Amino acid sequence: MINEKKERLKEGFSKRLQQAMLDKGFESPKTNNKANTQTLADASGVSRQMAARYLNGTAVPDSKVLHSISEWLTCDPWWLLYGGK
């Protein structure tokens, strides 16, 4: 049950992150796009590998990184992590 919730959180975060990147003008914020992954890594202060994990839904950032990403994408950190309004 707990693992299912964690997986849904990761998947939801990944989808919203990709959508926010599209809204910011990125063509395809997928992990196979190394330029986008590197840009996300640079903006959030994490490795390219960790940025790829955020994009492919296998990890979620800690609160400090979440705030860096949300400021860079000019979106609400709560929305980015949990969805909703």
C-alpha cells in the first residue's frame, strides 16, 4: 500500500514536471533528451542522472530541490509534487 502511494507520487511528479517544462518552452522533456535533462540538472543543482530519474518517474526531489525546480519553472511546488490547484 505504501509502495503504491510512493510510486503514484513519483509518476505524478514526473508527469507534472514534464508538463511544466513543456509550458516553459521545452520541446520534449524526456530523459532521452540529454540537453533538457542537463538543463533541469543545472537549474535544480542535482546531477544529470538524478534529473533523469525525476523525469522518468523513479525519484522525487527533496524540499530544497523541489523549490529550486518550482522557482525555475515558475510553478507552485505543491502542485508540482501533489497536483491539484
